[in-house]
Amino acid sequence: MLGSTHGTLTTDFRARVEACGETPRTAVHSSASPSADDAVAVDVSGRPLHADVPDLDRFFRPESVAVIGASDAEGRPNTGITRQLIAWAERVGARIHPVHPTRPTVFGLTCHASVADLPEQVDLAVLLVADPLPVIEELAETKVKFAVAFASGFAETGDAGAAAQERLGAAVQRSGLRLLGPNTNLNAFEQFRDDLDGPAIALITQSGHQGRPVYTLQELGIRLSHWAPTGNEADLETSDFISYFAEQPEVGAIACYVEGLKDGRSFLLAADRAARNGVPVVAVKVGRTETGARMAASHTGKLTGADTVVDAAMRQFGVIRVDGLDELQDTAALLARARRPKAEGVVVYTISGGTGAHFSDLATEAGLTLPTLSQAKQDELHQWIPEYLNVANPVDNGGHPVGDWRGRKIIDAILADPAVGVLICPITGPFPPMSDKLAQDLVDAAEASDKLVCVIWGSPVGTEDAYRTTLLGSSRVATFRTFGNCITAVRAYLGHHRFTAGYRSPFEDAPRTPSPSYRKAQALMRPGQQLSEHAAKQLLRAYGIRVPREQLVTSAAAAVRAAGLVGYPVVMKASGPQLGHKTELGLVKIGLTSASQIRDAYRELTDIARYENVPLDGILVCQMVERGVEMVVGVTQDDLFGPTVTVGLGGVLVEVLHDAAVRVPPFGEDQARAMLTELRGRALLEGVRGAPPADVDALVEVVLRIQRMALELGDELSELDINPLMVLPRGQGAVALDALAICR
């Protein structure tokens, strides 16, 4: 984690970024604040295209505060809370008004009997009452802007509590005020250090205790600006705070602990706003396992969502997902404070060959780029490092140069290389005085450079002066305690800047009016029914997706005629609205080459259907397509995000390997191609064992057309499955050989 802000960073944020050669955020991202027209823009399914950013200034810095249920009676829980709120109000310069029906004063302040008796309109009401619902209705009449409800016993307790929370949320919506909670805490009113400079971390947590590690970063010199403990999110939610924090110039990164998302679309819109503004969002999202998801639901009463979809959606919109609170604090601290990288290359600099090899293995496996230094640079380093030591990368100095003037020369020479963007120095244990000098050289070099310098201080003690004073006292060195956290943070840092440098909001290109394909597709939809394969393929045709030559027939003679038109060899399949997996029932016949085989196959298919009591709309006689890569492309409805698009290896492999990638519409061609790179079996598309490369462009086009279908049909389409989609050799296209569609 980066240390305190001594030295080059100034109090003024604009001066800091200008000194780094960057433009202040508000000047860089002209699209950060949508116009009035954009603020109400919706896509073809009526969903918003931009995040609604709540004006939370008066929440975090109110001019007047009412404390409903205030107390100064010793031993009462409300007393401690009241005392803390009074101290907080004094720090932020707010007037505070205690409210209690039986107390004339509270801590020497005039106490009012009811909300109606307040002497002025207040910005924020803090509700220290067991049932906030009646108070919300009173506050509505006094035009209060914000309220906080600490009370528990809502959605986190089960169905009855969820119903109570729904009533509370409805009352808040009618009132016009904005509510934080219920089941929240005092974290929003914590005391933040005001002696720290530079970009800050804004913190969002659904469980207050989980934010403590990030809050305590202040003790290591990392500035915090806000803490939003969202609780059960009856009204204000994580997405609201992400959108708001992304607009605050002092915020360098947003750190989140998320148990459940209230609304997936709102979360993506907020993440999109942060990405357009270049503000990194780092999140721990629980629910990776069934147990974690169950515990999260019991704590916050919200859907955790299918984790594969959550993970894909976060990655798609640039949210950096980490697993632990230690990773959250280290990654957020680095992203908040480090300057934009000058290059992607990472150099590992050590005094031990073993340390360098170990760290380099881990870094390379994690996807970091460790370039081999040029021969000229290696020759330069060998001026100070013995010839027998490796300096190609990792750079091993052998130890002795650290103790004299050569140490700084080596560091400066590495940082001067244009291919190097990050220098990482693992110090696996203190060995004064050399480790003290090494730490000081790294700090001095970092202060003079525009490149990132990271140090891993491996001592389990952490009381050493080189660590506490030298490294943590630097505003320019990022200091970590473990290899893993350093690699995670550096990968996130490089990835974030790579992502935002070329970021274009996918919502900008989301369709806003239905296409002609949509009108054709609507005529084919059958609400509440599964379409037959024939009907499902007609749906694909409506969106310009190629299917085999085929005819639907209802007699053996018609089947023979159809085979002649389609061209031998053919495939024959039963087609009916209740048929899913036809192969298991023996309802598919392949490689038919004669009229007699056609007649026999027709008779057998219809006999099996009668025996299985499966209604048919006919028998499909299809062109046989043999050569290609079998893929699956589909649409499902996610409880949080709505329609999602999946692509993966098809045929039987989809069930065996589960090798698939997911995206949430809208997305562009770059994301469609990125889906393919995530597949473990992507080499099949490149051509293996003599097979020609597949027509990847055609596959990408199918994915984008399916996405358009998902957006336009919305929740009318419960599920779509193309399996297999045969991707032919390059330049020959892709053909949907089978399709299943379920209408809602």
C-alpha cells in the first residue's frame, strides 16, 4: 500500500494531476455528465442508458441534522449514537436538532418533541427508532432531503421482514426523500483524517465491519474521503454511491464490499459512469459459492445472482473484483494514488536470484509482462553488477551493490528504460543496514521518476524503521506485505488503465428503436411456450442468422421430395414444441443417402414420437453440414441483469467441459471477440491437427445478432439455445444446426 503523502503531492487535486502530466478528470471525460436528453434516454426495451446520479452533497455535508430518538440517558444505546452524531455535526459544520417527545434538552441542546416542531428544514434526519415507517411519513411533510434508518428486522430476517422493507421503500418513494438503510450503522459519520493529501478512497460496504481494513489505511497515510454503509438498501444502493463518487474530483478509487446487488442494470450503469470518468472500482463480491450466496442472502435479503454472470458483468464494465479484504485495501490504495503507466513492462529487481525467479514465475503466470531488457541496457547494468549475474529480467544485483553508490545507479537505469512501466523489488526480510539503504534508494528514485515503484516488505514484524518511516512515508512507493497482493494490485493497475484508455460506453450504441427483424420475430413468439426447432430456426432467420437448407414435412413421400431439393446426404429430425434433447430419444437420423432410407427414417421417427407421446408439427429434412467447429450460442434471463448472452464449445462438450463465456448486453464487437479469448478450447477455432482455421468473424457476427435479439425481445424470450452452431472454415460462415427457444 502507498504510504503517507509527504513530498511531491499537493493538497489540491488539480495541481496534483497537472504535476503528473495528466488533465484533471472533469476536463478529460466530457461524456461523464450526460445531457438532460441523455439522462432520460432508454434502449429498445425501455431500460435507461445512463445512471441517475443522486446529489448526495447534503448527505455527506449537511447544514442541519435532526436526530429522531436522541438520548443522553446513561446506559441507553441511543445515547452513544447521539453523542457521536453531535461530534460529527461539529466537525462538518452542521446544526444539530435532537428530537424526543419527553426530553426538553439532550446534551445541553434544545430538544424538540416531534418532527413537526423542528425550527428549520433539515438536510438529514437520523432515525434512532425501532420502526422508521411512521417517521418517514412525518418527514415527507417537512421536505427533509435524506434520512438514515439504523433499525434491523427487515429483509435480512425473512419473508415478513422483506414485506416490511417493501412497505418502507414504498413510503420513501412517495415521500421524495432518500433513505440510507435500514439495517445500517454509523460508518457514514466516522472521523476521517484531514491531514492527508492526494486522491482518496471512497468506501462502500453492506456490512460495516468489512470496511474496517480499508478505513484503517489512514493509519498508513492513505486518505479516505467517504464511507457509505448501505445496509439493506431499501432506497439508496451501492450503485447510487458509485455514480456519485465517480463524479467527485478528490476520489481516486472506489472500494466496495458487496453482498448482494439490488439491481443489476443500475450497477452496470454506475460502473459505466466510473469507467467513462476513469475512476477505478475495486470490489469484493461475496457469493462465489452456494454457502457464501446463502449467507449473503440471510444477511441482506437480496439476490446474489449467478456468480458467473456477476463476474462477467464486472469484468465487462471494468470493475476489478478481488477476493479478500487485504486485496481490496492494497489494490484500491495503489489505483487511487499511482500515476498512469508509461509502459506495460514489469521489471523485478532483487538481491537474490531465488527471490527473483520465484516472484517472476508468479507474476508471469498472473499475466504480467516481464520484458527481456535490451542488450544495451544489460551492458549498462553490468557496469555495477558482476558479469556472472543475470540482469535480463529479473535483475539480480548479488547483494553488495545495494550497500553503496551503485544501488541508486541500478534503479535509475532500470526506470530509464522506455519498455519499463513498473519496477518491483521484493525485500523478503530486513537486513540492516543494507535493507535500510535499499529502501531509501527506492524511495528517492521513485520521487524522481514518473514510473511506479513497488516494494514487498516481507518481514512479519513490520516495526522496522525502513518500513514504517522510509517506505510508508513515501507518496510515490507502493508498499505491500505479500507477493500475491502486489501482483494482484499491479495487474489491476495496468489492466484498469488499458481498459479505460480505449473505453467507449456500450450504452452509446445500444439500439433505441426496434429493427425490422424484431417485427418479424414477434409474429413467431408464442407466450409461455417452447417453440419447435423449425419455429426456433425461423426466429433465427428473422435476425439474419444462417440455418441449413431444410423443409418441414408431414409424410414420407414429402420427405423424399424434400431430400431431393435439399440435397443428399440429409439429416432427419422430429420437430415439435415440447422437444428439447431429441438425440436421447432417438429422434435424429443422420447421413441419409437414399429414398428408401428417408422413408424408413420417417416411419421410425413418427413411431418413436407416438410411443413417447410427443406431439409433432412435422419432420425436418435438413442439409447435412459436417465440417466445422461446434459451438453453442445462447440467451438466458438472469435475475439481476436480465438477458445475458453465452458462447462456448458446443455439442456434447458444453455439458462435459462447461467451457463458456458470458456477457450482459449491450456490448460491442470487442467484447464479443473477448468472449472467445476466454474459452479454454479457443485453439479449436484457430485450427488444430490439420483442421483449417474457423470463420471467427462469422461467429462474432452471430453473437452480435443474438445480442440484438436479446435486447429487442427482452423478457419475452426466456431462453434461446443454438447448439450446435457449426462454424465453418474461414470465409464460409456459420450455420445454426439446431435451436431451442422458450417464450415467456
